[in-house]
Amino acid sequence: MKNRQYITARRIVSWAKWFVQQEVTSGDICVDATVGNGNDTLFLAECTGRTGKVYGFDIQTTAIEKTRQKLNVAGLLDRVTLIQDSHAHLDMYLESGTVKTVMFNLGYLPGGNPSLITKPESTLQSLRVALKLLSNGGLITVASYRGHPGALEEFTKVNEFLSSLNPKEFKVLRLEPVNQEHIPPVLFVIQRHQ
Ligand SMILES: C[S@@+](CC[C@H](N)C(=O)[O-])C[C@H]1O[C@@H](n2cnc3c(N)ncnc32)[C@H](O)[C@@H]1O
């Protein structure tokens, strides 16, 4: 079978979307913490429907503008508020307990400046804040890479922090291929249980 789509060959980002689709329904409030080229923001805007709202964050003007254009072409710009600020400040724009999903795709803007990467300190700060924003059953997905300079340090800190969360309050999954030659990215999925 030449063209078979193996479920185990799915990319980590596609798994992140799959988890989000299990929980997000029309009318929900969702956050893309790293809009980049806007692919995840567009996906969230489709999931939340006409009555929902998506907040997209990025520190780079290029990322915000690319995403704005992408949403405009798709006719979904009115569902999204784009904010050029660090995701460490999520709580300046959103209220505790109101958000269904926060997606993080760490690393650098594909095709952009590879030195403008997510950094361990602000990533951890934003994860702390994002946990408080989640409604009951709400999810955070974190696609964490280990290949580019600085990535392994960030991954290690994220892994340590998420492993230390109280399991009565949050369940944390870690998904990764274990038999690849290169160092694959890891997906973390966190869900609030109360
Ligand atoms: C891997 S890209 C995101 C890809 C994106 N989700 C997509 O669908 O194309 C990572 C993005 O994180 C952004 N970033 C880096 N540090 C940030 C921070 N402190 N707050 C918000 N965004 C940040 C980068 O500018 C970059 O655009």
C-alpha cells in the first residue's frame, strides 16, 4: 500500500491539533501563544467558530503581519485578536479560568530569524500563567524541539516543570517517537482536572 497514511507517522503538531479538537467547541476562547506563520491560529479560529474568540501572541512584527494576512484571506480575522507581546504576559489580556486551550509551538519562526527563539525563562513564566487561565477540562499543548541551539535547555526545563505539577489538578501527557535517528520534537499535553 503505497499511499497509506500511517497514524504513527503523524507530525507532533498534527497530534497537538488532534488533542485540541477533542475538547474545543464552538464559542470557546483559545490562545495561540506563538503565532509564527499563523497555521495554528487559523486552525483555532476554525475550531472556535463564529461565536468563539482566539488570542494570538508573538513578539515579532513579521509573524503578526503574516498571520493577519492568512486570517484575512480565510475570512476569519474577526474571530482573532493578534497581540504583539510576549506570552509571558498572557494574564494581562485574559481572565483566569476562561480559556479552553493554549497552544505553544516553541522554537523559531520557520523561514525567519533563527536567533529569535522562545527562551526557557519566558516559556516557563508563560506556562505558569497559562495554567491559571484554563477552565475545567481546558488543555495546553506544547510542541518542544531539541535540535536547534538552546532548544535542549528549554525542553529540559519545560519537562521538569510539567513533571512537577500536582496530578490531582493537572494531568500531563508526553508524546514522542522513540526509535528515530535524529532527535524528534516532543508534545506535552496538559489538562486541568478541577
Ligand atoms: C515555531 S514558531 C511558531 C509556529 C506557528 N505556531 C505556526 O503555526 O506557524 C515560534 C514563534 O514563537 C515566537 N516567540 C518567541 N518568543 C516568544 C515570546 N516570548 N512570546 C510570544 N512569541 C514568541 C517566535 O517569534 C516564533 O514566531
